[in-house]
Amino acid sequence: MRIILMTGKGGVGKTSVAAATGLRCAELGYKTLVLSTDPAHSLADSFDMELSHEPRPVKENLWGAELDALVELADNWGAVQRYITQVLQARGLEGVQAEELAILPGMDEIFGLVRMKRHYDEGEYDVLIVDSAPTGTALRLLSIPEVGGWYMRRFYKPLQGISVALRPLVEPLFKPIAGFSLPDKEVMDAPYEFYTQIEELEKVLTDSNKTTVRLVMNPERMVIKESLRAHAYLSLYNVATDMVIANRILPDSVNDPFFQQWKEQQQQYKGEIHQNFSPLPVKEVPLYSQEMCGLDALERLKNTLYGDEDPSQVYYQENTIRVVQQPDYYCLELYLPGTPKDKIQLSKTGDELNVRIGNHRRNLVLPQALAALQPSGAKMEDDYLKIKFAEAARV
């Protein structure tokens, strides 16, 4: 299955681009599903038809779906939902309020990953296009396998064993006081089962032959800066980007003096997009005179974006992590485009290298050849952070 993730700052038009990409893939004969994981769904508005949690046909070879976290929770994590609801009701919340609040912060992202894993395993579709949440939320989604694995290995598994062992002893004293039971084995097992599915999906997300991200942006300063950061963070999580789509560019036919300054600014920002994201291919989409709503409008966008091309191709093969062997040392190279060295923090614990950029962190499990060595210097060169690993000096 080919997976294409569409992301970008909120309001840049990524849903329309996802829908138009789905139209072209379906036109080429691929069984295509466009899945919205954004809590503020607009995919149904883009197709101008009603969609639901389960895939619904849009036209031949094309289906659409909007993730419903409540349904996903009930179908796949029922024991946890019931337990959280029980806890909230014991604290005085009514049934409906408790059920709604049982979806804890971050669950939408987890369910988005699990839904992707399910479609990948079932293999019913040739192409899965994910209309993801705005950039920040999408990056949290992609970081879940890495961050979740760290917490599971260090905290959750030991806590799970202790909880199961102590529950029969503590439960008789706990329930009369708290008003609800301690979590049983089914509840404690559910998060780890979810994590194992997500861990398997990580191999798919980091396979640049199967999964790539397409960054959608407008030619505006704030949007470009956020997209540059997103590109660096995606590389940090070893998720490849294969295309940039510059959307809503004022066409040359607009000559009204009111738009003159706006057009000049867009020309400047278009140049920055091509320069800053090089060598990624950049596709430009004009600002249309009508809103992108309905299949007719999406057909125009599809033709502008792809023409006779196959959108399921990998437009650019991005190498985000590589290990280079030198005569006296190894060099671990991380592709972090546009990231100043002073914004990067590095530390090594055991066989893991911790890389932190702003509020994003990744724990890289080092290859065996590097795990026994120590970092002995780092530099930014050609958008790669090059970290030198060598044997520690003997005293």
C-alpha cells in the first residue's frame, strides 16, 4: 500500500489537495481511500457529500472517511473507555459528560495511527491518503511511536506487572474509599497492545518507498517558517517528504491595484519556498475564483496539480538518516534542513542518542557499531547534522 500524508498549517488547503490527489489516483485505477484524521473534519465539505467513520464511496475507485474518535474508542478500546467513564462518574460527572471526557487528550492521534495500521494490514486499498491535522498535531502523531516506546519500556511494563500483582490485595481497601475499582488486567493490557500495533506501523511510516509526506503551504512568511520547522521535525522522525505544494498563488491575470503589493510579496515568498525546500519539487496552485467545494472544483485542482502524472509515485527520495564509516571513526548524519546548530541538543545514554530540537525530541536507538562508541563532535553541513562517533580516549 502507498501512504501519502498531507499536512500543513491550518487553513492552507491541505484537505482540498488530499481530495484532489485521491481523485487522480482513482482515475488511474488505484483503489484509493482518503482518510481525515483532523478532529475538525472538512473532507466531507470538500467532496460536498456526507461521510462517516467507515469508508463511503465517492466515485469509482474512490472512498472517503472521517475518523470518529468515539467510535474508534468503543470498537477497539472498550475496556479502557468503560473504566475511565466509571472513574469520572465516581467523581460526580453525569453519563454523557463522562463518556465524552473518556477521550483523553492525544487519543485522536493514537486512533489515527491505529486506523492507518488497520487499513495497511487489511490491504483493501492501493493508496491511502491521510488528510492529517494541522502541522503541530500531525507531528505529535508521528512522534507517538518513538515517544510511546520510550515510556512503555521504562515505565509502563514495570508498572503493569506491579499493578496486576497488587490489585487483589489493595482492591478491598481502595474501592470503598475511591468509589471505583482499580484497573484490571484487560484495562492494563490495552495500551500496550495499542503500542505494539503502532510500533509495527513505524516501520511503514519510515519506509520512504511506501510512505511520504507532502507539505501544503501558502506563500506567506509565517506559513513558510512553520513548514520549514515541520520539514526538519519530519526528518528527525525519519519520515520522508517528497513534495511541497504552494497553494493559493494570485494568478498573473489579477491586475487590480488593490492586490499589487500582495502579488509582489507572493513573488518574493515563492522564491523563498523554491530556495529553502530545494531539492524537493515544488508545485504551484493558483488562487481560484471559486471555493474548492464539490467534485467539479476538485477536478480543476487535480488537473492543475498532476496533469497526466501519477500522484502515487515518490517524487523525491529523501535520505533522512545515514551512517558513514571513516578510517578512524563513524559519522551519523541526520537530515535536519534549515535547523541552526545552536537549536539542537544532543545527549547519549546507553545505546540511545537523544536529539532535541525545540519542543520535539527523538531517542534514536543506535546501530551496534555506534552504541559502544562516544560522540566526539557535531557540525551542520549541507543541511545534515554530522555527529562523529569514536572510541573514548584511554587514560
